Amino acid sequence: MRSLGVLLAVVTTSLIPSACLPEAVPCPAIAQAPVVALTVAASYAPSVKGIHLKACQDGTCREADLELMPGSVSVDLGCEPASGPDGTCSATSSPDGTLRGMLMMDVLTESRIDATATGTSSVGAPLPERKLSFMPKAAYPYGEQCGKFITAGTVLDADGLRQES
């Protein structure tokens, strides 16, 4: 009987520490593309036919004519009434008048990026050369346990090239 009591004490005390450990949090299986994104502001988009972007970081430069696609924003369509926390919700995208393109980099770090945008206007004339030096932004959108995401976004308008806010 005494050995049964010792066994019970060992099993019970071995379960206590594991009950106090935090559960593993699942991370989404999302890979981050190392890109410098460029958005042509809606007010400037009608003036733009094409954009060439050059970006240099850590001694490596990449450049390309960007494939410009129409930009959009998400519009919340709400959730089903009384659907609870696991209910069905929906959204749709709506064009916002911008143009968006991406320049693929080999690697994207938190180091400074020197970017130069040139291009062609809608009437075929060259657009003014615009330059920007900026620091990419780092964030943990899924928590620190899921790793850091680094983003490098720029906006081009009639006033020049600026970092996306």
C-alpha cells in the first residue's frame, strides 16, 4: 500500500509543472516576399503610364520596370447576426484609384534602402526622377513567437516619393 501512495505522489507532482507551461501558439504558414512595394497615389495615377524602380540595400541593388496593377481597399460587409465569435463574416475589395507594383529583392533587412523612381507619363513624357532613403519597418503581426515581418513600402505622388505610413 505504501508503494501505491508513493506512486500516486510521483504521478501527481509530475503533472503539476506541465499544467503551468504555456500552450504552444500556432503560427500561420505565411512566407514573406522580400519586396519593395510602390503605390502610385490615386491623385497621381492618371498621369502615370509606367514606373521604373531601383532599390539598393546592404550594397545590393535591384531595378525593374514595375508591373502596375490597380489598387484596392477592403470593405467590411459585416458578420451574420448572432453568429458568435466563430461566425461567418465577409469583406470585398473595392478599387481605390491607386496603382501598385513590387520590386523583388534577394533579401529584405532592416537596413536603410535607397530608392529611385523614374517613369513615363500618360502622354509619353518622362516623369521627374524621385529619390528616397528610408528604413524598412519591422513588426510582429502574429506575435513574437511567430517571427518578424519586414516591410518596405513607398508612395509616389506629384510631390515626390515618400515612405508608406
